Amino acid sequence: MKEKSEEIKELLNKYLNNTHTPEELSALVNFIETSDDLVLFDEIAFDQWEEIKRKITVPDKERKKVLKKEARRIVNKSGEVLLSGERLQILTKAAAVLLIIIVIPVLIYNGQKIFFSNKTKEDYITTIIKPGEKKNLILSDETQVILNSESKFEIPKKFQANVRKVSLQGEAFFKVTHINDRPFIVSSDKVSVKVMGTSFNMKNYNDEKFMYVTLTTGKVAVTIGQNKKVVLLMPNEQLIIDKYSGSYRKIYVDANKYSLWTKGTLYFNSTPISKVVKIISRWYGKTIILNDTADHYLISGEHDNKSLNAVLQAISFSTGLKYKQIDDHIIVYK
């Protein structure tokens, strides 16, 4: 244990002095990300406190306020650990604030890992899919990602040596290439899906209450919320997560049905009409308004590469609902 402590202390010193090699930085980051012994790193990091303070110019009172505000913004944005006002007092020292913003991207406090992202837009590639469109991507590791309408996908220009991390808002189907010791992690809000070699569908739109992870092949570990609850999924299992309460449930499904959209097929299984309207609005890039008197119907069926008018006709036939176009939008009513 003592030898490990000295090794990490040396790596940290090299990092602070900017004398580290890429391999040494990778080793330090790997220790921070994978170690369960957070207390050890806590002791090592704070042993360097006086040294860090000597290297940082202390700003004036007004600058402190600006830096403290920035530190609070970064902490809150991280989504990993939200510091209360009492805990944030530890950051009121200008040196501590500068440490968070500039020097160390990970702080260990009371045995908890707090991440601070210093990524820039230039380090990442962002793909945004417009309503009515879809896109097929092949990543540098040969992983296939199919993005549905109104989705946002972010990926680093270069994956880290020990992990492949991406982020998603919207819906995507992933067919992940297996690489030993390099897990593939998809983050979306406060949920992350960790896989090795797997195919699965992930759906998380900002305007919807629930997030869905549906596993087709392989296995995944889904980490939920600040409490880091881990749920394992096997093929044909779907995890439904309430984004507001953090509660979840796991059900058995025919997973292939939930990726039919990648082949141009709309699939509904007792889906509330209000949700169907949202889906077809995105799918066809058309504004569709549901009248309040028609919001209690459930829709089932598959629509294979059909036109918007054909889908609306099918819904009308099965429910008795009517629809009409006014200017550039469509109203569905009873």
C-alpha cells in the first residue's frame, strides 16, 4: 500500500509540475477512474495542498467571487455530486477554486469522487439530427450508431486509452465493437450504460418523462442517478427509468421490435395516443397537435415505410379519430 501511495504521489507531483509523460498521465487518470480506494487518493491529493497554494497567485476579493461562482457552476453542471453551501465553503479559498477550475479535473472530498470537465467544443464531435431525418455512423472503433430524429450525439475526436465514452440525447441504436479492457459507456442525463460488445437501443428525449434502455444482444450495466444504483440487463430486457424520481422497473420485451425504427418501421404496443403523436411528429418532421378530447386512446401496430397520411389514416380507422391540416400543421381530434 505504501509503495502504491508513493507511486501515485509522484505521478500527481509530475502532473502539477507539468513534467509528466502521456503514459504517466494515463496511469494517474486510470487510477482515479478505477480505484475503489478513494481515501488513499484523498490523502495523497491533500498532502500536496501547501505546494499547490505556493504555485497559485491569489486573486483579489472581486476575482474570488467570480471564481467561486464559476466553481459552483462547474460542480452543478457535472451532475456527479452536487455540493451544498456548507461543502462549497471549502472552495472559497481562491487557491481551491483555481485548483478545481484549472489544475485538477477530479477532487476527492469525504471519500466521494467529484468530476470537473475541462473539455472544449474543439475536443468533441457533435452530431445533431433534424426532425424527419436519421443517420448511420461508424465510429473509429467500428461501433455502429444509428441516430433517430431530433437526437444529439457527442463523441470525443479520440477515445481514451482505457475507455470509450459518448453521450446521447434522443434515441439511438448501438452495435458496439468488443475491445478487451476498453468498455464503451453511453451517458445520458444522470444515467450511464456500460457495455463491452453489445447491441441495444437507448431512448431519452428531453420532453419525455421516461428513459428506455432495451437490450438486444450481450449484456449491459446501467448506472442510475447520484446514488449510482447499478442494474444489469440481459437480452430482451428493457429498463424504464423515471427521470424525475429516479425510480425504475425492468420488463421482458421482444427487443427487436424496439429497433424496428432503424429499418424504417414505426412500432406501437398499446402506446398512448399522446406519445404516438410525438413520435410521428419527430419521424416525419411535421407539427401534429392532439386535441384534449382525444388523449385517452392506445395505439398498437406496425407501419412499414408508410407515408404520414397512411399512418394517420390507420390511426383514424382503428380509433375513430379524425385529422385535418391547417396551414403547416395537423390537428388530430375526436
